[in-house]
Amino acid sequence: MSDELEALRAQAQERTATASTLGELETVRTEFLGRKGGRLSRAMAGLAKLPAAERAAFGKRANEAKSAIETALAQAQARLEGAALDRDLARSFDVTLSSILPSRGSLHILRRTLDDVVRFFRSRGFAIVVGPEVETEFYAFEAMNIPAHHPARENLDTFYLPPGTLLRPHTSPVQMRAMQAYPPPIAILVPGRAYRRDALDASHSFVFHQIEGLHVDRGVNFGHLKGFASGLCRHLMGQNRRTRFRPSYFPFTEPSAEIDLSCAMCDGAGCRVCKGTGWLEMGGCGMVHPNVLRLAPYDPEEFTGWAWGLGLERIAMLRHGIDDIRLFTENDPKFLEQFA
């Protein structure tokens, strides 16, 4: 059995000396020193069959053989790792090449669009006002001249919470909160999220962003509204774009109108984007209803005002030719990096 130990040591030393990769070296380690099935372990299994007087000497030789094999393995590993390092150091590198700059984040396209709108309003003396997203039915509906029987109050449109509260379906409640907090004249821009029970598709979402302006003062008329809204549309979409106002209906304004913008793709001639009309819908506007002013309470005989609002996502989609509202929230880097 002593001759068997010597043979194992010699074979292991020879195999480690000729190993050319660390993988081959690991194979040698497992074959000779593996705890389960290793050749040295199998040789040690015969220790119990030896006479008691010979066991100590055999155990000593087995430990010496194990130590010699481990030393050979360590030397071979150092040799192979040193050779790999020498190869790496021998490679030539062009240190004059430009480095790869790390990826940098940027403002979201919706935030950039909102900042552009805010700059326009602030340059004209408007204050930025925000309000709660969980609203009462009074501020969401009654304060906006929307009575209990109005279809906008049905569950299909609004997310209702515990009795008397809801997720606001529009940012208009902030108008009333601001008018109750400040005496006239008042000029504010209200940005924020709104929630409606819409099915998610390319043009609808159950959570979206609105922006709306409110201006109340003595002598404010519909001509002021048309001038302001037309200026904002040209600021956002280009100075050559034309606007038109179509009669419409909103409970909280009278008279009311829809604002259309000439299509940038066809310049009003008609195309697929504008569905052949030459116009794209921007949003709604109108003169603040006297009932809303009275609730503020502002005197509608002394003060008049206009309100104007649209969806922030719609502005961004029209400005950048985006055809799916879901892209704003899917956080695809390839989409977002286009606007960095």
C-alpha cells in the first residue's frame, strides 16, 4: 500500500506539470483529492484492513502524499495564472481612443412638455397652482355646475372612493379652490393628474395629465380667450399654425368652444393624421359660468373670466408624432432616449 501512495503522488505531480489550463488543473485536483471518489480517499479506505502496528506509518505516508500533491497543484496554478497575466500585459492598447461616456438620464417627455407650457403661462403673469387628487363630489361636480343627474357623474366615468370622495376626473376642482382662497383678479395654471374609468388603448388611459388656465378679472371677454389660446397653440406647435374655435358645451363655461389646430402634416389640406379634415382637436375652453363665479363667491356682474384646458399627453403626441399614449408609461429606454 505504501507503493500505491507513491505511485499516486508521482502521477499527480506529472499531471499537474503538464496541465495547460486551470480547467485541466481542477480535473486533476478532483481526481486525486476529491472527498468522494478521489484516488487518495479510496487508498485511505484500506487503512482499517492493516494491522494496528502499521496504521500509524501508513497514515503518515498518506498525509505526506496529500501534502505533496497539494503543493504541486498550487505551483501549477501559480504558473498558469502568471502565464495568463503575462499574456494580458503583452497586449497593446490604443490609449488615444475616446472613452465610452456613461449613459445619462433626462427629463421625461411629459415633464419637458409641461415645462414648456409653464414657461408660457409664467411669462404672462400666471401663478402655478396644484390641488388634491382625492377630491370631494362637491368640488369635482357641484362647484363646476355639474348637477347630480349629469352623465359625467356615473360610475362608468369616475373612480368613486368612500362616500363623498373620488379620484378627480379632471383638474377643474382646483379652479374653485383657488377662487375661494384668493380674491379677484386671479390668473392661474393648474397642472396635474386626472383619473377616469376608460379602457386602456392607443388613445385612452385611466390616468392622464391635464393642464388648464383660469383668468378672472374685470372686463375679461371671449376675445381675450381666443387671443391667449391661439398664442399658446402657436407657442407649442409652431408660429405658422392656425387655430379655429367651434361651438361646444361644458357645464362650467358659457359660451363654450373646442379649439382646433391646423394639421402640421398636410397644412390643412387633409391627410391620414387629421382624418381628412385638415384640423386636429386641441382642447376645450369657454367663459366661466356665472354659477361657478357665484360659488367662489365672485360677483358675476362685476367679474368675468375664461377657462381653458387640454391633455398634456395629447400635446406631446401632436408635437412629436406619437401615436400611442401607452408609450409614455411603458418606460422603454429606446422611446424615451429620443427626447433626451
